[in-house]
Amino acid sequence: MCLLRRASGRISFRGLLIDTDQRVLEFRRKVAMVFQEPLLFDTTVHENVASGLKIRGFSRRETRDRVLRYLERFKLSHMAQRHARKLSGGEARRVSLARAFAVEPEMILFDEPFANLDPPTRQALSEDMEHIIRETGISAVLVTHDQSEALRLSDRIVVMKGGTIVQSGTPIEVMNIPANEFVASFVGMETILEGTVTENRGRELSIAVAGREIRAVGDVSIGQKVYCGIRPENVTIDVEDPADNTNARNVFPAQVVGIASLGPFLRLAVDCGFPLVACVTRESFAVMELAEGKEVFASFKATSVHLIPRGR
């Protein structure tokens, strides 16, 4: 953000090219940034939140009113006179956020602001930030490696790999229609299988995968090599063959080969002749008496298979 001279390209803000030192200064006054590490001044919480306002030349009254308002919004009012050195990691992040929002910029840039926080603190802080962003209407750009965070907080997602944009769109578009294998993996399609289309009967496809046949729906030519992406929540596990009691076109005998806890759910890795990942509730896990080595049946609908032509 103008901390380094750009090596190439152009920077513009609301259509205005940032090409002079004066415009850089004007631009920086309209933008705030929250770093991964809080980088607080060696003073009180109140003075840290006030710092951006003082730099911008706000009056004492306006500075006081805004500091009090944003201390309250970020649940910091009771520690206004506490020294920054005595704050916990979560408290320091709250002060950093309050300082950025207090100047009421046109845009805030976030560089993984919740990294290295414990899950309850991360959840509470992200919820508070989301609420204030939507309440104030401030534009925000959030850099994160956490796909659940990106999907929950964003109106628009840009997925990058090696410094290049590989897909952009709404969270629903990126989650349900990933452009390639990398994006599919990022948005939680834990099962990504390589296959070849062997039949196409009016968009009803048969795909050869590791000696098995997967049914899918799509507009792909016979002979086309594809990736088949399947989300774990779309896979059903049964201990008896459900073929006569399901409308799923894909039913495979399988063996449980791995179990991992996901809070209220359990992640099952099963071997159907190809690897497949499913999610089950703890109640279902107990009722079916699932364990590693148990023989089960895995099923999923043809419409649950997302096809990505290989080579994208």
C-alpha cells in the first residue's frame, strides 16, 4: 500500500490514478490497514485508538467522541486506560481494529487479522468485525488462508495462486463452481478424482475413475479427461446397501480407513476403490458403530459431482 514502490502496473482508487506523491497522501488518508501483528504504540488503549485521528488533524472533541464510540463497539471501554503492554493477544487485536475503524476510512485492508488466535477469540472477533463492516458500509479487503472465514465474511472472493488470480466471484459461485482443482481444494472439495468420460447420454455422464464408474451430470464430451470434485457433506454413509432406498446414482461398497474429529462432526476417509471423504454426525457415528476397518456403503448423487476439465 505505497510502502514499497510498485515494480509494474498501475494503482487507481475510484478510477483516479495514483501517480503523484500528493495523490498517494490523499489516498492513504482514505485507507486504513490492520496487520497480522497489532503493532500498537507504547501507550494506553485510548491513545492508541486516538492516534489515527490525531494524525489526520481531527479536533479534540471529535477525537474523543469517536474513540469512545469505537471503544464501546469493540468492547474495550473498560480498559481505555490500560497500557498496551498489558493486553492479551485478542485484546491487542481489538485495539488494532478499533484504531482502524475510528478514522472511518473509505477502505480498510486486513492482512490475516485473526491469525494465531484461539478459536473462541477468533470467532468472537470476526463476528464483531463483520457486524461493524456491514453497519458502517466501509469497503474491506481481507487477506486470509482460512476458506471458512473467506466464505463467511465476503461478498466477493478472489482466489490467488502464485500471485495470479485464478478465480473471482461471489462466495456461492466460487464454492459451488470452482474453476480448477486448486480452487476446488480451497473451498472444501476434499475428494478430487481424475477420470475420463466414457458415456454422454443427454448430459447424463459416465466417468471411469480407478476402474469404477461414477455417474455425473454435465456437458462434457466422451473421451474428455476431467476432475470429479465431491464435497464431504454430499456423501452418505450406510452400513447396509441402500441401493433400493436411495435416489443417489452412485453407490459403492467401501471400507473406513480414517477418522478425524471436526467438532460436532466426524470426517471419514473411506476406500471405494478410490479415496472418498464423508462427514457424519457423532450420533450417526455411534448408531452405525463406525470404526476404522468397518465395511460400509458410500453414496452420492450424480448432481453432487462437480466436473472440471483437466488442463485448466
